[in-house]
Amino acid sequence: MRIAIANDMFMAVEALRRIVVKIPDYKLAWVAYDGAEAVSKCAADTPDLILMDVLMPSMDGVEATRHIMSQSPCAIVMVTASVNRYAAKVFVVYGMPKVAVELKAAVEVLPVEAIASTCISFTAKYLTK
């Protein structure tokens, strides 16, 4: 599987890169440091999967995902270090604004440890409909 990384933080890129290269049959396709660069690189060389940061300069991950899905679609996993601030944006990019509103309300009252499982629950609930 060819995996690309789109993230403006060097430490995050390096951490994700180290994970990708350690897994047999996974190969790093390319790295982009902002959303516009990710759109450009994906058009030229579409990977099997992109690990896309939500917040980046020039063009954020949400807008980059919209462009990529309309021009050269591929699987994209949204990645963020600030789940409680950006989790709802992830659902907006996937065309689920209702989930984003519900999740935003839930995240405001949940402890940080519970946010990831809440995201998974919301995803399962709406993707199985």
C-alpha cells in the first residue's frame, strides 16, 4: 500500500513516516507540508491512502480533501492532534454536517479521553445508514 502524508509539522511527519516504513507492504509515496502541495502531489501521483492533517497553512486539510476527492479521489484519513477542536470539521469534509453539529455538542461536555471513542461511535452510526 502506498501511503502519503500531508502535515505541516515536521515532528508529526517524522512520527507517521516511521510507522509507515516499519510495516511490511507499506511504502511512503510522498510528503506534502500544506494542503495545496498535497492536492498537487496527489494529482501527479495518487497514493492508496493519504494521512491528512486538518489544520495546515495555505490550504487546510478539509479544503485539500475536497479538491482531491473531486480531481483524483483516493482514501483519506484525517489526522489531528487537537481532536476536541477539529473532530467536527472531519465530518463536514465527508459531507456529514449533521454529525458535525452533534459531535461538536458532545465533545464540549466529554473528557478528552472519551472523544476518540465518540468519533468512532458517530462514524459507525452514520456510515451504516
